[in-house]
Amino acid sequence: MRLTAQVKRSPALVLALAALALACVAVAISLSGNATATPVAYPKIGAVKERSKQATAFAGDFENVEVRCRRHYESISGGVSMDPSSSDGASVYESTKNEERGWSVGVRNDGAQNVTYTAIVFCAKR
């Protein structure tokens, strides 16, 4: 009872409540469009194979190596593996998909000893 008495006395309160109601309706309408969205269909991934290639980054030098997937496979991920105890001064400056079937890994070796590392690619059947 008290609120209705205040509403009758204050036109500003009536406008504020109307604006709030309008905002609630706008939010409900915008959310209803997302509720009926269809999920994105991703192609089915077949067998995933791992391939690797070993390389050596000589002291004070750069080394870049590419490992490739077999035919009818696509590279979906990749990376590098190296022994932390022997990789002092070595850093990975590149690990990226190269074309459709390859993965490139680049290592910079500022250390005093050679660093052996392995480039890895994960391949999915197309």
C-alpha cells in the first residue's frame, strides 16, 4: 500500500519503474535469441597420429626443423620437447603450423653446449 501511494505522488518514480521494466524486456529479448542458437558442427576427427623429428641446435646458433604428417592427414597441433637439464640458454622462438601437413619448430641456442630437441606434430586423418 505504501509503494502505490508513493507512485501516485511521484511521477519521477513512475518513469524510473517504466524504464526498469523496459530494460528487463530488452534483456529478455536479447537472451532469447541465444537460447535457441544451434551448436556449431565440427567435422569428426579420425585417428590422431604423432610424428616427431630430432634436431640439434649448436651453441650460439639457430636451428629450424619441420616435421610433416603423412598424406591424407592434417597437422592439428605440435610443439617441442627438450631435456631441461641440458637446454640451458636454449629458447623456442617458433612453433607453428606450416602449410596443411607440417609443423615448424625453431630453437635459438645462446648456451655454451649443443642442445638436442624433438619437434612433434599431431596429425588427424582427413
